[in-house]
Amino acid sequence: MWDFCLGWIATPKMKFEDLTPARCAFLCLLVLVCYSRPYADDTPSVARLTKSHFSKFFLRYSPTGMHIVYSRHYANRRAANQILVGLHLVKADGTEDRRLLAEFDREVQIQEHPAWSPDGKQLILSGGGNDTGNSSKDTFVCDVDIELKATRLRKLIPSQGVSIGEEPCWSPDGKRLCAVSTTERLFVVDADGKNLAQIVQVDGSYCHQPDWSPDGEWIAFATDRDGNIEIYKVRPDGTDLTRLTQSPGLDAHPRWSPDGRWLSFTSNRSGNYDIWVMRADGSELRNLTKHSATDDQAAWSPDGKSLAFVSMRDGGFDIYRMAVPIELAVADKPAAKPTLPATKPADDLVLHYSFDELTDQSTSAKDDAGRHPLELKGAKPMSTATGRSALHFDGKASFASAGNATTLRLTGPLTISLWVRPESATGNGYLVSKHGWNIYLGTDAIPRFETRTAEDKAWDTLAAKQPLAAKTWSMVTVVFDPKAGHKRIYVNGQLSAESPRTDGSIGAAVGYPLELGHYVATKTQWFHGQLDEVRLATTAWSAERVAKEFEQQCKLISR
């Protein structure tokens, strides 16, 4: 058929002037048909994330799905006490690729097998070099703050030599770890390094890549205990050892899908190293990548919709991301974020910004009280250690605006409550500003509640008694109560300062919009840091309610 069509369009002796309109139209149609045909191997679309070509291994998504941590090779510089294999962090879209543990290169020259704790506050990893020798690696742990900066890298059990082993992974409840010993044995140990217990002793010479199932019931791993490297699973107590793959090729690097129904793994059973998936019982095997280059080290995104992996398809070892075929029925929702017990906003709330729905592409934040969406003017969402989102302000030009609806023109009574994480200050930094009433931090990091007098003739400013800690979440609540005749400022649920205010109302609260991140009247005095759980109420909260709100919201905010 195709030969006939081509023969009709272009005969061997055809000249350019012989291309009739009909032949041209048919040729265009044929080109469209050819280029619109699906690929025969139905390989999902693939996006390249990194372009450094250095060897990369051991990929893990962060609990929020916004970042990928991985290990990367460097030039051999052991004689200079420098890094050989270092941890990197890259955004899931491939931007902002950076070192994670650069300050610890001299102490730990090999940094491999990173795994996030379920709450995102720590990374567990294999470390080697200097204190553990050139080849034997032990389990290390570091803290990770809200900005995904790693600190306090230390051995899980302080000692010389190897105490636990390598390739650690967390149990889904964060209470235990699984690791591999230098003698090819699988161990389970408490998260603090205590109660080490062997669960599998391999008769062969290969036992690696353990991964804990999301329900905590299984640990998948690769071993050659039956003569060939295959995927197995075992209960955390060492029972029900089950072989999942049986192939003359190599099957390794198993990873559970977020819903626990699938395992991804690397296999060369088709003659090339590709990414495969199978059911948790070893059935329904499927080759996902089908590329002539080596594909390896797959990692599931937390929402189950994509896989990141390492490939040599562009000439070097780089990270790629592919969509998971929908017919695999992978979980289509991220893990639930923590929420307050109450589902209905309090009746006195004018607005409430939790920022939990924000993504990198968001241009506005919804008002959970339902009235005033917040337009983002350079302010950016940032994931927190609890898996939620906060709003980040750069201290230079970013802010957010709620507009100037009549419902925001409050003259009293009123309460403003918000969580603050300051980063730096070169001057005053305004958190909330309506001109008539504002909250700002001075260069001394002390929060201040600033209001205009009822006649709009002077400022009345109340300062807290203590500064806020840098890079630490604090809850600030301010209250104007014209009936009681006072202003109050609370820090972390406790009364910090109080002053009389008897003129009955706040002036100058009508003409300007409500904005976050700078002083609204002059577009100056920028705040540098993050805000979360911003609330505005039409009532003057009592001390008891402020304390109760603080207690409840501590369940949401990582302090």
C-alpha cells in the first residue's frame, strides 16, 4: 500500500513541475499520517533533568515530591581529603542542582544511598572515607531544615569502623531502619541504632538495595542466594522470604510504588538494562523504558505518577523523569497532609491562608475562609519539614496581595494570627500591612503591632518583650479589643506585651489593600523569611483561645 502511494506521488522520471496540486496535497497528508503514528514500543515520554554527565546513583524523592536527592561521582582526590562521591539535591523539574553535604567532605568522602525520613526532617545515608576506611561504609544521619539545608552529619552510632552497615532505608513509621552489613546480611535496627537484629543471611555473595513497603509489611531487596541476582521480599521479622523474579538476567534495585501495589526494578533480561515494573507478588511484569541505552536506579514520585531514573541515552549518566502509564493503576493522590481537627472555618475568620494547595506553578493562594484569594507577587511556595507548604519572601521585591474588599477594612475589634520564620533583616520587615494596622519585625527581630489612632493623627505601636529566633517557626498573635480598652501581642501562645487603647477604633484602615511581605503604603521595608497559617478575625481573641490555637496549630507547623 505504502509503495503504491509513493509510486503514484513520485515516479522515477518525475520533474519538479510535474508535482500537481493533487500530488502535493496527498504528499502533505502522507507526511502527517507518518509523523502522527504512535511509537511501536509505546514508551512513555521522558524528560531530562540533569546535564552534568557524571555518574549518578541512588535516587530518592523528598516526601513532598518537590526534590530528588542522589549521589554523584567526583574525580578521585582521596589524597587531598576531598570528596569522591557526594550527595546532590535537584528540584523535580531539573533546576537548582546543588551539593548537599559539601562542608563534610573531609570527614566523609563517600556519601551514598540517601533516604529521607518519613517526616522529611532527616536523611539517612551510607558514609565512607577517613573514619570508616576506604571501602567499608557505615550508616550516617543528618538533619534537614525547611530550606533543605543539611546539618549535623554524624554516625548513627558514634564509633570507629562499621557499627550498622550501609544502604539504609526507613520504615514507613520512621521508627526503624533496614541496612546491609559488610558480610552481605540484611539487618533491621531501631532508628536510634539500638536493637540490631539480623533477618536474612545470604548463602551467596550479594545482598543489597533493601526498600521498605509503604504498609510496613515487607522489605524488598536483591540477592544471588539462589545462584542468580533476583528480587526477593521478606517480612521485617525475617519470615516469609519470597522470590519475586526468575530470569537468567540480572534483576536489581527494587523500589515500592507509593501505594505498595507495584515494584520497579532494573533488569537486563531483554538484553539491555531497562526499568521494569511488576506487581507486589511478582506478576504482571512490564518493561517501561525499552531504550538502547542503560536505564537504572528508578525512584517513584510520592504521588505515584512518575519515575525518575538514571540513563546514558544522551552520552553520560544523567537523571530523567518519565510518566507512569495510567493503566498501572498507581495511586493518583499524594499522601494526606496534616490538618486541624476542625473542618469548618471559625465563624469570626475573615480570611485564612494555609498555603497547603500551592505548587511551583501557583500564582495565587486560596482563602480557606472562602472570601479573599491571595495574589502572589513574587512570593513563592516552599515545602516545609512536615510535608506542607509555606510562603517565602525574598526580602527584596516579593509580596502578596489580598485586595481591599470592604470585609477587610476592619477598624476593630480584630485579631491577626500567623506563623513566622525570619531569615535575615537589614531593616524593618513587614509581615502583614493594611496601613491602619500592621505587624512588622524590627532589625532586633522583635515583633511589633502598629496601628493608627482613631482620628488618624498618630501611630500607636506595641512591641513584644522578646525577639523571634532566626530560622525558627514562631506563632505571633495580635489583638485589638476596643471594649476592654487594650492591645495585646502574644508569642507562641503566651502573652508577651499589653498596652491601653481607649479611643475605640483604628484609623486609616480603608484606603489600602491588605498585603503580606512589605509596608503597603510605600512598597518598602521588605520581609525576608516565610509565613504560614495566616488568619484574620473580626473578634478579639481571649488569652485562652490564643493558647488553644497555638496548641492545635503546633500539630501543623514544624518547630
